[in-house]
Amino acid sequence: MAALRAQGIAYDRNSHQLIELAATDAKAANDQVVAVYHSDFEPLIATIETLVADVGKRGERAEQHAAQTRANVVKIVISVLVIVMVLVVGCIVLLSRSIHRSLVSFQGTLQQASDSLDLTMRVPIQGNDEISQAATAFNHLIDRIGEVMTAVRDSVQSVNIASKQIAAGNVDLSSRTEEQAASLQQTAASMEELAGTVRQNAENARQANGLAQSSAAVAVQGGNVVGEVVATMEQINASSEKIADIIGVIDGIAFQTNILALNAAVEAARAGEHGRGFAVVAAEVRTLAQRAAAAAKEIKALIENSVSQIEAGTKLVDRAGKTMGEVVGSIKRVTDIMGEIAIASHEQSKGIDQVGRAVTQMDEATQRNAALVEQAAATARSLDDQATKLHTGVSVFQF
């Protein structure tokens, strides 16, 4: 029982350590579950089975010993009574045939012996006639009866001592059986509490597995969104490059327009008074070309700045996408580990349920043994009472 209690405490301690380890390092806890099962759980089951077998054997031995003792005592008592009855009947027949009328001569002695139950009294022997022979035979019969009664008294005393020893042994066995029953009940309560803890851990692992799966789904969706953002940024970058090309074309057109305006101004100067209006228009066109070129340069600078920022954003989004991919992988690994922990917790719960059933069977066997011990104790008490009565009946004789 001490070994069972020690193994139960060790298994409970290692189970709680695994639970605490699972909260911080689920992979390491999962790796140690099988080792704890083989090192603590299987020896605990073996000890419980050994204890069940030992308790059953003790109960069977006690019942067999009590039954054998009861049978032996009954045989002894019946044998003694048969011998006494045979001797008494033989004595009566012998006396009735041998003494006949001469019985009156020593009737007084017989009456006195009968009244006092004193087996030490002897009929006086005078001569060698039939009465003397009968008296001699009667004295021999009384001697034999005295010897038989002495043997009966000794046997009764032995039976009395044996019954008391059996009763004392049954009391001790009953006490130990009650202690074992109490220990088994305490063990059953501890196993029930441990089973509740393991079931709660299994439920927590199942919920954590569900949360991890939900987190994995959210992370996958986030990765998809990041991928879409990366694609959008790439499209924006391509559009910005096209806009920059268009601005370059506009800048070239403005440059060509400025040259044409200069040429128009030169031609207007050559035309003199007739080309003055054309010169004014050429000057305005030149001014517009210069303004368009300046605006194109500003837009180009803004586009180039936007392109550089978009490229930087694209790199950041790429990094975010890779990070989300790593997060998704980590969450999947955590989900797998939590699933394994949930399965291991379920198996552990099944094992503890088996231990609980074994302890319950042990408790039932112990209760049956306790009933057998009580029955044996009652039988021993009855045997002791019968031996006491028989001893009292024998003690009325003097021998």
C-alpha cells in the first residue's frame, strides 16, 4: 500500500509538472508524455493489480483456514460423542448381561459415582467371582472413560485456544482489511480528482487547439491581404512609371514648343511691323511652354518621390508578407502540437479511468473480504462458544 501511495504521488507530481511545462513549452511536454506513461503510469497499474491479487488470496486463505478448523472441530466432537455413547451403551449391555441380579451389591457405589460424577471412584473388588469380574471390568471402563474424558478435555482446551487465536487473527485481519478499504477509498478519491484535472486539461487543450486553428485562419487571411496589397503596390509603381514617361513626353513637347516660339519670334522680328502681333503670340506661347516645362519638372519630381516611396512601401509589404507567412507556419506548428497534446490528454484520461475502475474493483474485493472476515470471525466466536460449553460439560466430571 505504501508503494501504491508513493507511485500515485509520483505520477500526480509528474503529471502536474507536464501540465505546467505544456503551458510554456508544449512540444517538450508532448515529448515527455510517453516517458511519464511508461515510467510512472504502467508501474502504478502493475502495483494495483498485484495488490488486488494479494487481497483476494488473503481472503481465500482466511476462509479456507476457518472452514478447515470448523470441520476438524466438528469431526473431533462427533468422534468423541460416538466413542462415549458406544462405551456407555456397551457398558450398560455388559453390566445388564454380566451382573444381572448381583448388580444390587454394588448399586450404592454406582449411585454415589453417578451422583457425584466422580470418575476416580472404583468399585471394591473382592474375590474372583462374576461380580468381582464385573466390578473389575467396570473399573477398567471407568478408567477408559476417564482417559477419554481427559482427551476430550485436552481437545476442547486446544480447540478453545485455537478458536481464540482464530478470532484474534480475524480481528487483526478485519482491522487491516478496514485500513486497506479506507486507503483504497482515499486512493479512489484521489484518482477521481486526478481524472477531473486531466479531463479539464484535455478540454483546455481542445479549446486552445480551436483558438490556434482560428488564429491560423486569420493569419492566412492576413497573408492573403498582404499579397493583394503587394500586387496593388506593384500596379501603382507601374502606373507611376508610365506617368513619369508621359511627363517626359510633355517636357519634350514643351521644349520643342519653346524652340518653335523662339523661331517664331525671330521670324516676327524679321517681318517688322507686320509680324508684331505674331511676335506677341510667340512670346505668350514661349511663356506657356516654359510654364508647362516647369510644371512637368515639378510633377516628374513628385512622381519620382512617389515611386521611391512606393518602392520602399513595396519592400515593407514584402517583408510583412514573409513575416505573415512565418507566423502562419508557426501557428500551424502550434496547432499540430496542441492537437497532439489534446490526444495525449485524452489517452491519459482513459488510462486514469482504467485505474479508477481497477481501484473500484479492489475496493469491492476488499469489501467482500471484509464480509468473509466477519463471517469467519462469527464462526470462530460460535466455535469458541461451543468449545466453552463442551468444556463446561466435561468439567462436571472428576477424573
